[in-house]
Amino acid sequence: MNSREKIKRALKNQNVGRPPLWVMRQAGRYLPEYRALRKKHNFVEMVKSPELAVEVSLQPLRRFPLDAAIIFSDILVVPEAMGQPYHFRDQGGIGMDFSLESENCLNKLNTTEAVGKLSYVTQALTRLREELGESKAILGFCGSPWTLACYMIDGGSSPDFPKTVNWAQNSPESFAKLMEKLTEVLIGYVQSQAESGIDALQIFDSWNALCPNSKLREWSLKWIDQITAEVTSSVPVILYAKSPSERLSLLSNCKVAGISIDHETDLEFARKTLPPEFTIQGNLDPALMETDPEIVQKTTLELLNKMEGDGGHILNLGHGIRPHAKIECMESLVATVLEYPEMVTD
Ligand code: 1CP
């Protein structure tokens, strides 16, 4: 069974044998070849160039026989296309060129031309498929409206995005207007990714935990469902929502095919809590990739054994790979998964 078929089956909870494997943020600062390119180009330039984006998407697959390539891009390309650019801050993290201060700022955001401005992503996806051939899967992604709003309102990286939470709490109507605009653009954007041959779409709701339980649907899940509804007939959707384990049953009200679980949650607990048809992605701690190959092998085997026979498990890290990840640890992870017995060989 090739990688693409394996992933397709796992997203229907019908995989057999070892789980498919991909790694969140495959590209990144842990690869010397990525760092070499980054010395020559700034991040936004790399994201916007289909040629460079394809190159960076392929870098991890040249080293490791992963089952999928993740398109090199960022969730913040969407605000940028709507008229709110982003950049790296000198002190680290992301800054938006301006922040949305009030409802009056919403007319700075363009919804009609945004999807067209993102054509560099679809061009990169088309080229990536040409380079990769038919046997490997391609994973597309976008940020959720809530998580994008966090960066847009607070103006960049923050531990807790207080302005966003205040706005959503105090002016729900104008907040909903921003969500509508983002949802409209995201629907067009994910449809364009689906038409460009992605095998699955991951929606990142990285800041989901900032929504109180009572507001979770109104602030975040409602909009994710609207996006999912428009794309799910052609491409399965996986939701990544970094949030406490107790929230899993609330998240599973979303009409997605799978949930990506962060490393704080036990996968057995997730399997028991989620409806049986859900695919579960995860969930090794990214810090594991900074230890040594033996520890990686042992910990990966423990996870594989725990999920053995689960047709809907996709093996992944619980969050993005970090700059100090060691290549030999990645090698050990990939070898351990690939050598895991294929129980049924059809
Ligand atoms: O060279 C560098 O320093 C760039 C580091 C980097 C990379 C490799 C950033 C900056 N973004 C990315 C790519 C990226 N971003 C991918 C993967 C594509 C690939 O395989 O390379 C993905 C899936 C994202 C998604 C993303 N960007 C999220 C959601 C996932 C998550 O991490 O929770 C978020 C929140 C962002 C914003 C962002 N982009 C980059 C950084 C450092 C950040 C986080 C800023 C913060 O701390 O809030």
C-alpha cells in the first residue's frame, strides 16, 4: 500500500499495519539545508515564491521517507492577502505590520481579491505534486478564523492575546463580522488548495484554549464547521486545537474527519473519548526529538504498541518540530515506525 493510500485509509479509520507518519512543520530551523536557504531569503519571500516553497517542502522528504509532504507556507498568509502584512520581530516571534484596533479597522481588510493573491500557494502545490509523483500525500493547511484573529487583533505573537479575548467578549457583533470576513476568504482559499491536489487539510486552531468553554462554539468552532462543510466532500479535514483533554468531547462536535492531539493528552483517553470514526493524529512530544535516538525508539515503540491495530491513527508530533531537534532523532523516529510490523500485507 503506498503512502497516499495509507493516509486515505487512516482518514476513514480503515488503515492496516503501521500508521502513516508525517511530522508537523517538517521544514524548519532544525535542517541545515533550510537554514542555508533562510540565510539568502527572508521568510515571507520564501513563502511567496512557489519555487522556494516547493524546494523547502521537499527537503524533509529527501532525508526521511515520510508519507506526506506538508506544503511550506504559514497560516499568516491569509491576513497578508487581506491587507495586513506580517514580519519577524527582532526579539523573536511574529509581528503584524499593524493591529486591528476596532470595528473601523475591518474595512481595511479586503475579501474579494484575497484568494487570488494567494495563487502562489496553489502554484506551489501544483509543482509539488509534479515533483513528488503520485505515491506520496500532500497536506495543505490554514489557520482557523479564531487563531488568525488572535494575531490580527493583538498585532502578533503573544502568550494570551488579551485584546482578542476582550474584543470577542465585549463586542460580539463586530467580532462576528471579522469572523465572517475571515471565514469567507478561508473557504475560497481551502477550496483552491483542494483543487490543487492536496490529500488532506489541517486547520490549526492553535489558540483554541483561550476560548472559555461557554464561548468555544461561538468564537471558534462554528466558523471551523463552516469552512469544513465547504471542503470536506473533496478533502478530509483534520483539526489541530491545542486545548485541555477535557475539551475533546466538545471539539468532536466539529464535522471533521480527525483531530490532531497535542502531547499533553493521552491517546488512549482520546480514543475512548472521541467518536469511533474519528481519526487521531499525534502525539509525541517535540522535545523528544532533542534527546537521543534510543530514547526516541523506545518512546515511539510505546506509542505504537498503545495504538496497535487502530485503523485511524496517524503518527505525528504533538506540536511543531523545534529548531534544536536532532536529525538522528528524526531518523530514529522514521525507522522505528517504518520497521513496525505490517500485520496485514494487502
Ligand atoms: O525560519 C524561520 O524561523 C521560520 C519558522 C517558521 C516556519 C518553518 C514559521 C514562522 N512558520 C513556518 C512554517 C509553518 N507554519 C508551517 C509548516 C510548513 C512546513 O512544513 O514548513 C505550519 C503548519 C505553520 C503554521 C503556523 N504558523 C501556526 C499554527 C501551528 C502552530 O505552530 O501552532 C502558527 C501559530 C504560525 C505562526 C508562526 N509562524 C512562524 C512562527 C514562529 C509562528 C508562531 C508565532 C508565535 O509564537 O505565536
